[in-house]
Amino acid sequence: MEIAKELGIWEQVESDGWESLTNAACGRVGGIMRKRLQEQRLKQEKEEAQQG
């Protein structure tokens, strides 16, 4: 939802559902989600390594 709002597609999702998005729009959302999850995981691993 946060990413859809950032990309300016949330209104379309809200009114027509996720299935109304193009493959390209879905890919952008998925790509950003993957990138953010990877960044979170790397940050967490780095913090754990610093702790011990």
C-alpha cells in the first residue's frame, strides 16, 4: 500500500483492485518491495554482527 501510494497508483488499486494494474506496474511494486526487504535484512544482519 505504501509503495502503491508512492508510485501514484493507490487510487486505481483502491477503486479497481490490484488486478487492474498492468504487469509493468505490478513489477515496479514487487521490485521495490524486494529491494526494501533486502535492505532491511542486510541492516539487521549488520546489527547482529556488531552485537556479537
